[in-house]
Amino acid sequence: MTKQEIIISDNIGRSLAAAVGICPHDRLFVLADETTERLCLPLIAGQDCMREAQKIVVGATDVNKTLDTVAHIWTELGRLGATRHSLMINLGGGMVTDLGGFAASTFKRGISYINIPTTLLSMVDASVGGKTGINFNGLKNEIGVFNNARSVILDTGFLKTMDSENILSGYAEMLKHGLISDERMWAELMSFDLDTPDLDRLRTMVADSVKVKERIVEQDPTERGLRKALNFGHTAGHAFESIAMRCGTPILHGYAVAAGMICELYLSALKTGFPTNRMRQTVAFIAENYGRMPITCDDYPELFELMTHDKKNVAGTINFTLLGGIGDIRIDQTATKEEIYEALDFYREGCI
Ligand code: GLY
């Protein structure tokens, strides 16, 4: 995969001009969803480099991350005269960057694209690292390709109007990056005031957080080994996310990952020697900021079943990424049903 340029921006106009400038193209397109068209597109539409841009708009939220929506984007690109030398800007959260990245990567065997993530979650996770794709047959991110954006512009100015739940959702992935990285980053994350976030400080922390992901993805772009570190908290987290969805009370991805990290920190302490004091400090921080999902023992069989169907598993064995300490990554770990139930007890009974 070609390397992607990460631009830490405090001036979106200048950053966009620079990103478009280094990517020769004949036509320029901007993909937005109905929300980012209204709230974010006006922030870039007045820039000189955007004068030539043609707009493609899709429905907002994950329900639109479908093959039909990709077909709509391909159709619009064709109708508006896109060629193999065209460039697309994806302006939005993870849904738009995943979907737009996939549409761009497959149109005429691939045109270049730039990501401008507008949520904290997509800044620190989805928009970086070349995973693109759509949901298919009821399965999340079932179809897709690995293909890097030419540039990713990270501008925390978009967060000024973001609600605290969405800040927290992205922050869970930052916490994960701290846990798989080093004590310094972990301590900084644990001391950040999420009730009144300081956006200048958050900008620096986002830049540090993305470097963790970049470093890992550079070594293992297609998730053969080390990239599995980024799945910490996600095996249990995806099960929490799915059960909430099935109950008709969907939760934001980061909240599910935060719950998943509690379970997987417990398993890390139990199985790979993660220090108990660090586990308790992290769990207390998560419980205080994210609360707890109201699961009961009756949910355990379904949560376990969901974990056995996680797409990271090989031959039906549940695959966890655990930690031997902060920054001590242990990929390809498994756990028995009893151990997993114990971790769920730990989560349910108030953790600390
Ligand atoms: N979201 C995890 C990854 O990009 O690998």
C-alpha cells in the first residue's frame, strides 16, 4: 500500500489546499452524508481548491453503508465525468470514510482519495490505516479492500460542536492506543478531563494517538499479526455492540469498546500478568466516564455466542488480543467459557 500522509491541521483551508495540491487530478469530487453536507461542507466549500469540486451526497448513519449506496456513488461518479485520474474527498465520520474509500478504491480499478474525518472516532481510527468497506448480508464490514487514502486531514476544529457522547466514543479508541503503547500516553489519557475537554490539548493527544496506529499499520498493513493489537477490547466489545443492537438500544462503538476493554483487562490480569493496580485504575476511569451496560447473567450465553462468531476467530476458537502490561501486546490469545463468564461477572458486578 502507498503510504498515507497524515496532516495535523489547525487551518482546514490551508491543509486541504496542500492535500489537493500534491495529488494531480482532472476532476475533483467531495462525498458527504446528509449531516456533514449541512454542518461540515460549508467549512471547506469556500476554499479556492474546492471551486471545481462536484458534490455527491449519501444518507447518514451505518444503515446506508451498503452496496446500494456504493452503486449510487459509482453511478454519480460516472454521470459527472470521473476518470481514473479523478480525486475524491470523503468528508464525514467512519461510515463516509469507509464507504467512500471503498467506492474510490474500486471505481475504474481505483481513484485517489483524501479523508477528512469529522468525528473523533474516525479521526483516531477509521480514517487512518487503509481499511475500507461496507456492510453486507447483515455482517459489518464484510466486503472491502485495504487501500490507503493519499492524505488524511485531522482537524479537531470539527469537534467544537460535537456532543460529549461522540467525544467519549472516540476517546475509547484513544485509550486503547494508550494501553497498547506506553505508560506516558496512558497516564496522559487517564488525567484528561472529559467533562470539559480542552480542545487544544486534545489536538496534541489525537496526533500522538494516530501515530500509535500508523506505527502498527506500517509494520502490518493487512492484519497478519501485529495489527491485531488494534483489536484490544474489540472481541468482547463487538459482542456488547451486537447485543445492544439486537435489544433495540444501540450504543456508540466506543462505549462498546470501553465495556470490552474492562472484560479484556480482566482477562489480561488473569491470563497474561497485566498488573492489577493498572487494571483497577483503568477500569475505574472507564466506569466513571462510560457507565455500565445493564447486562444480566441471562445475557452471558448470547454474549459468548457472539464472541465465537467474531470474524477474527480461526477454526471457531475465540481470538483475543490481551496485554502483559501497558504496551506489552499479546496477540492470538484465547480464553475458556468459564474465564469469559468470570470477566463478564467482573464487568457486571461493578468492576472495582
Ligand atoms: N480498527 C482497527 C484497525 O484499523 O485495524
